[in-house]
Amino acid sequence: MAEKQEEPSNTQNGEPENAEESEEKKKKLKREDLPPFEIVTGERLPAIFFKFQFRNVEYSSGRNKTFLCYVLETQGKESVTSRGYLEDEHAAAHAEMAFFNTILPKCESSLRYNVTWYVSSSPCVTCADRITETLKKNKNLRLTIMVGRLFMWEEPEMQAALKKMKSAGCKLRIMKPQDFEYVWQNFVEQEEGEEAKAFVPWEDIQENFQYYEEKLAEILQ
């Protein structure tokens, strides 16, 4: 588990200690002016974010953000595929909510939608319920969610929410090493002017995949 580093004091930065409260107020005001989430479409997430946030560790200390990479296939007279990633940068909405609010706010009955998410962790109870409701209302929507880690999977409420998602038709899967490689190749920035770097699996990637796969199977059985 990562150790929490101490914040440098204001006096060390040449500021008096009583400036701290004023600075906090400024930060709070600035945060309130920000949108509830940040959306990045058609761009790749920084490699350092992927390596930290998507790592399928058992204890996800410090990994309190959700990164959601998506592939959206819209099938009608012509098939259209779009992709991108969402990041819940700010606290008011999660990446899963952002997808349904902005990327796919409405499902046209004359079209079919095949959506695949590659997410750093499984959804919280609120987002899981929103996913279930959306799938029940839109029978022309197919959703597959590939997750790196299970979020609060030991909680009965969370387990019930995941089961409801399955019943509504959501395919929930744990990301295999090959899935992490796919995300690396298709959603992660590569240095300009350099050849694409090969994906380097972390030491416990297969072991952790098997651990979470067993837990998910127990929950959804």
C-alpha cells in the first residue's frame, strides 16, 4: 500500500501559515467552477495514468478515479464506430454516468448499439443501477464491460447491483492480460516520433486476473 506523503508547509514555500485557509477557499471556488467530469474523445490517455489506474491490484490504494475507454458501434443503414475515453476528473459524476449523459444520451429505436467498455474498476452501486435501468429501457443496446478490478465486491449491496446488471443483459468480464494489451495499443498515448512501445505486463497481472475472475464468478453464479 502506498504511503501518504506529507504536504509541504506554506512557510517552506515562502508563505505565512495563515495563508493556508485563504488558499483552500480559492481551491474550493475553482473546483466548483469546473464541470462535473472531464471528457476526452478521440484522444489517448497518458501512459502513466494507464500504468497506475488500470493495474489490477487487490488493494487499490490511491486509485480513486475511474478511467473508461469505450468502443461504440452504431448499426443502421451504415455502421459507424467511435472510440474515446472518459475520466471522472471531478467529483459530481462518474465516468459511467458521463457516457450515458453525453456520449450516448439517447438510443434511437431504429438503430442497434454495441458498446464495449474497458474500465479501471467495476461501477459503484449508483452507476450499476443506472446501467441496469438503461439496458432495461433500451433493448437495442448491448453492453460489455471489461474491468481491471472489482470495486467493493465484498459488500452485499454491491454484489446485488452486479447481479442486476447481469440480469439486464450486461456482460461483465475481468480484463485478461490480452485486454490490457489491447487498451495499451488502442487507447494509450505513445511518444511522438517514436515507434509504439510494446505492452509490458506487470509481474502479478495473470495472478490478479485469476483472483478477480474467481470472485466475480462467485458473485454472479
